[in-house]
Amino acid sequence: MRAKAAYRLIVTRTGRVPGILAADRVDQIEVQSLDDLEVVLFWDVPARETTRMEAALREDLERLDAEEFLARWRAFEVGGAPE
């Protein structure tokens, strides 16, 4: 099953200022399981990285299977890219 059929991406921006200008702002990104509505992945992300991380997550949701997606992103730490 494709990851996009199993998970939903939720991005919460904690301010109105664009991320590039919000030096101290921290946004939240979570991946929710559509089966039981439980959060399976969660990150507090500096606002400057939110857009880039959201795009990478959306791309992987489209192209990976659900298991591959979870395996790839479980090891992710903010400030780096998944391997």
C-alpha cells in the first residue's frame, strides 16, 4: 500500500511570518495514521526548515510504500536529511 493511502501529513505553523523571516519560531510536523488516527511521527521544526521538510515528506508519501516511508523517516533528525 502506498504511504499516501496510509498516512496524513499535518503541518502546524505557529506564526504568520514566512519561515525565512521567523528566526525563533518552531513549527510542528506530524504524520498521522489513517487507520487509527494515531500520530506515528512528530517533529518540532525550526520555521526555516518547515517548507523544505514538508516537501520532502510529501514526495516520499507519493513514491514510497507505507513500510518504506516509516523506516526512512523514523530515523530522521531535524537539521539533517533522511538517508
